[in-house]
Amino acid sequence: MSIPAIQKAVIGAYIAKKLSRGERFPLVLMLEPLFRCNLRCTGCGKTAHPREVLQQQLGVAECVEAAEECGAPVVSIPGGEPLLHPDIHEIARELIARKKFVYLCTNGLLVDQRLDDFTPSPYLTFNIHIDGLAEKHDRLVSRPGTFAQAVAAVEKLLARGFRVTTNTTIFQGETPENAARLFDTLTGLGVEGMTVSPGFSYEKAAGQDQFLGRQTTQRLFREILALGKNRPWRFNHSGLYLSFLAGEQDYACTPWGNPTRNIFGWQKPCYLLDDGYAGSFEALMATTDWDRYGRGRDPRCADCMVHCGFEPTAVIETVKHPLRSMAAMWRPRKVSAVNGQLSAGDDRG
């Protein structure tokens, strides 16, 4: 199963129109209707809020208003765990009615309880959080058996005719071989695509030693992508973003590409940093000093290579230069042993 042609066409036309106007624009609305969750995952800074904050949530009307105000064609609903929201099915239904492509990001634990609330649609994708094979995933989320439940959720959703992708965060200590085994497993399940990203060191997150630096990220992804040659992996990314992860492209972040609306308002400047809130999307765009952020400007951004900041840059480059994206996807990579460890490079010389 591939991304529906209607989604490709709508997003492509949207980007082309916005580029012709020469303005900053969002691609994906990160809509967080709640921070509450039924897991405490390594690297997550969202559940570190006090109890009174975790009990709050956005209503259906607030979520719809945010999507209409922002105007992005795609709405990603992370959290927290969105299936804990009693009205999440109504939120999804209202967004779909407005022709928004909705990605519902869930750990899968509540799929059995909530599945009958949803109807398959080309506009709805369940994005299941899986950070490794059984032992590793269960350790990272601090609960035994969650990998098996996530896999069961994927299988049940696919059997019901839903679009399904997965979301994997890569942390310190990951090996290319284990990552390859995970991607083989997820591909074998029949998911539409896999989202993958290095973890970001949220200031409130425990386990700060788990996060990757930029050079480690680049080396690891070169090795992973080299092992993926001739394997039928399907990533839910542009080829240029994957090439960026491997250190073959050097991009600046596009923080307004994935604006965040949560219970506090419109988060400045992005999903990952918390420098205050604006009361509207228009105010977010107008009052945020975008030039303050990014590698070389804000030390918090030094090691960030996360998809919510850099995928918009890569997607825009793909639209501007489609042949460059194709070349990045098909660039040969080799893996060789150096000092007992894997290293990787291009076969270009």
C-alpha cells in the first residue's frame, strides 16, 4: 500500500501555490489535544507536566478552529496518548470532513477499546509508536508486553482497512543491525510507511544521556541506509530528509513548517522548544523571532535533526528540485569494517 494519490496531489498543489507567493507556510499542524499518557517513555518531555496540566485537554471546537486557522493540509495528533481523549474520534471526524489528512499518533494500547469509534478513510492514518523490537521497545516505554500490543494493534488496524504507519525514535546505543531488523519486521507487517527520527533532548526529559549527537546520528543513518539497500523498506519521508540524516545534505530547520497547537496555545517556536505561546496562528507567525533559532544560533538546536523541523525543508527542496530527491534516494552507499565497528560512505570515489 502506498500514500494515496489524492494526498500527494493535494500536498503538491498546496506547496506549489505557497511557493509561488514567496511566503512562510505550514505543512503539518502538530495538534496536541492533551499531554496525558498511559506510558512514561524514555526521552518524552510531554508527560513531565504537573498533574493539573495533564488533566487538561482541548475540545473538539478548539481543535477544528486550530486546523482551519493554520490551513496546513496535514494534521498530526500526538500527545500524550490521543486515544485517552474521550472525543478524539469526533476530532478526527471533523478534520476529515474538512479534507485534512489526519495522522493519529498512538502507542497502540487502547486500539482495541477505541477501534469501533473510527471509520477507514484515505484521510485517516494510525501512526503506531514502535521504538525497537520487543526487549528494547518494552524497556524504553517502561512496560513489558507493549511491543506485542503495538504489533497486534497494527495487524488489527490493517485487517479493518485502515491506513497504518509507524513512528520510531532512535536513541543512543542503537546499532545499524538492530535498526535493520526492526525495519524488516515493520515492513513485513505491511505498514504503509515508517517514520524515523533521532531523539531530541527535551529539557524536561529524563535520561539525557540517551540522545544522539549530530555526528553520531549521521554515521548511524549512513550505516542503516546502507544495510537497507535492496530491502523493501518504505519510509514515510522524502529521500532528501533521509539523505540529510545520513549527512549527505546540509539543511536549515524550517520551524514554522510544523507549528504546534496545544492546551497552552500556539507554541513558540516549534514542537520541541518551549519559548512561550501565542494566542493565534497569525500571532505565532508574526511575533516569533524565527532568526533566533537553528544550528549556530540557539545552542539547544545544535544536535537537532528531527523530522518535524527538517522534513519541511526537505519536502520543499523536493518540490523545487525533484531530480535531486531521486538522486538522493538512489545514491549507493557502502558499509565496511573499521576498528571492529561499522562505518559508511558513498561509492562516488
